[in-house]
Amino acid sequence: DVKVTQSSRYLVKRTGEKVFLECVQDMDHENMFWYRQDPGLGLRLIYFSYDVKMKEKGDIPEGYSVSREKKERFSLILESASTNQTSMYLCASSFWTGGEGSNQPQHFGDGTRLSIL
Amino acid sequence: GQQVMQIPQYQHVQEGEDFTTYCNSSTTLSNIQWYKQRPGGHPVFLIQLVKSGEVKKQKRLTFQFGEAKKNSSLHITATQTTDVGTYFCAGQNSNYQLIWGAGTKLIIKP
């Protein structure tokens, strides 16, 4: 089974702090994603990466950055945390195969519930 | 930007009743995926539809992809308590990005 591991299940930080959320997958997936999930808004894509050192902005990248130095690890960074970044953060990974079925199923971690005080 | 509208946001049913959620896109999708998220859990992939007019079944769940590849539905027959959760559709656009619906929360009344 695919395993996507997020470093923390719950995290509490203060406004202005730099926050690192880590995600590791063990299936050699090319694609990795960071989402935030808020009630009534579904999943919103923050950033994604389709290869090592490659990154693409999603729908809501403002206030976030990412790092992918190794294929299995994708980090989300909140440069200066603010209270409106309090949310559930989900990491996901998938294969890339190209063509019409190119978006293969995404496998999610358990999520990190981040509170910014 | 491109959106996939998913309705309803919530649906309350009695156990044993049917449940349906619908997704509509303004543009043609290459394929559509469906996920289920149990309360307190993370989204789990259910199925992917690729062909126009495709219908797939998983036990009591029936998934359809419209002829124009702009809409999709998930129908659950005779709901059970294990069906509780939020169901998401996610459509792939021409830029190979997945566009997520906002989800439909299935609530089963005791």
C-alpha cells in the first residue's frame, strides 16, 4: 500500500513564525501536491511538483512556498504565519503516465491540522 | 478560473434511502475521479472515468460520466451507515490539472 506520511497531525504556531510542514511518500511517485481544506470550500491546491526541484503554483499560493529536494519529500513552508492560514493541510502524491488518464489517483496523508494563534 | 460545481453541499437521508451527488464543469474534462472522505479521515480514491458516457459500478455505487464529458454523478443505492462521509469529484482539464468539486456531505439520519 502507498504510504504518504505527514510529519505532524496537529500543530500550533504563533503569528509571524516560519512554519514547515513535511510530507514523505514511499511509492516513487513523480507528482506531489499540497492542499488546504476548509469547511464548505473543499480542497484547494496550494502548490504541486511533478519532479525533483520543480514546482508549480496552484490556486492559492500566496503566503506559501515549497521545496522538493528529493523525489520522496515535499515540504510546505509558511514564510510568516498568519491567522488566516489556520486550516487542515493535506499532502498527496500520484504517478504521472501521460495521456487522457494522466492524472492517476492521488494518495493522501492523514493531514496536519495547523492552528495559528 | 475553471470550476467544477458539485451539488448538493449536504444531503440527509434515512438509512436505506438512495443518495446522489452531481458534478458539472463549464468546460470539457479529460477524465473525472471520485473520492470519499470519512469523518476525521483523508480523501480516498474510489474510481476514475475516462470515456464519454461511461458508467461504472462498485457494489451499491454507480458512477456516470456524461456524453459531453462535462458532468458526472455518483449514486448510492440503499445507503448504509458505512457510507457516511464527504464525496468529492475531481475533473482533469486540458492543462492536466485536477479541478476539485467542493464535496457533498452524506449524513444518515438514525
